[in-house]
Amino acid sequence: MANPVLSRAGFADAHAAANETPMTLAGTISKTAMLMVLCAFAAGGVWATSSTIGPSIGTALTIAAVAGFALAIGTTFMPRWAPITAPLYALVEGVLLGGVTLLINARYAGLPLMALGLTILAGGTMLGLYATRVVRVTQRMRAIVTGAIVAIVLYYVVAMVLGFFHVQMPLLQGSGWLSIGFSLLVCGVATMSFLLDFDMVERAVNNRAPHYFEWYGAFGILVTFIWLYFEVLRLLMELSGRRR
């Protein structure tokens, strides 16, 4: 899932009221860690109970996907809900992530763990580059990355709609070099999206955005993390398919 969450102009420009506690960077970091832990806890729960879930895992994943989408939309358009919806989103997406990972690991043993490691490495690298100002987020970069995210989202939406009519979009199926190239491109955009997340959080902190935006910022970073994880996992599956 692409992350247009933090691209909303209102996020960076919001200001806390005179009697309202503003958000802080430390608060956003702690809440990001909390959401990550909740997501990992839910994913681990799926693995721990996999023997009892059995055939119902497909239904559970469908419910989790729909619920996660609804919570993401609600949080995006109603940031004040983030203190409640962001933790719920983390738990629901943890179920989805755990279930999908469980199914894929049964066919490609060890691949999900590799994808997780690469995702953590990518996020940590982007954080280091941003914190040290080796990479600076400019207005041009924001426009390019945001445009790429929107284009990817639209492509996925069209693919999903056409899928209901059994029409497959190119670049999303098989393990051809074009599909692999597209996956590499999407992984690159998702990785760059971390920079936009960090930039928007910093700008919001500097503008003394309301305290609840700590949860909203943490939510956006989690969305990017999960998106990149799934994209890296898909890329590794495509590369494994070529070796078979």
C-alpha cells in the first residue's frame, strides 16, 4: 500500500491551539515504536496460532485487509482519530502481515525474514541519511516522489478493478525482467517515501502541530514500512521464481 498519508499539506501546516500541547519529535518516535511493537505482536500471534487457524486464514486475511483499508482512510481524513485508529491499524495490519508471511514462508522458506531485514535496513539507511542531512528533502523531491506514489497507487487500483473481471495488468504478474524492473522501481519509491515522512514530521514539529499528530506521523511511517515490506517480499519472490 503506497503512503500518500503524509503528503497532505495540512499536516505540516497545522498549529496547536494556545491551550493545546504541541507534538514533539520524541513523542512521535516513541509512538512509532509502539505501533511497530503492536504490529509485530499481532503478526507473531498469527504465527503462534497458525495450527488452530487452518483453512479460516483466508477469511481472516480478507477481513484484516478490508479493516486495515477502512482504518487507513479514516485516519488519513480525520487525523484527530489517530490516537485510537493508529493502534487499531497496527494490530489489523499485523494480522494481515503475519498471515501473508506465513503463507509465503510455506513456499519460500526464509524469504519473509530476508524481506523484513532489507526493509529495516532501507528504513534505517534513509533515517541516517536524513538525520545527517546527507540527503535534503527539497520541494522538487517532494513533487517527484509524491507524483510517483500517486501513479503507483492508481496503477494498483486499476489492476485491482480489472482483476474482478479476470483481466491481468502487465508488470504485476510472473517473474519476467519487466516485472522485476517494475518491482525495483516501486521499492525505490517506497524507500524514498521514508524521507518525505521524516521531513513532514520534522516540519510539523517545528510548526508546533497538535499533540495528536504524533500518532498521525507514527501511523504514516508504519504505512510506508508495511508497503515497502510487501514490495520487497514481492521482488524477492519474483527473483526466486526466475531461479526455479
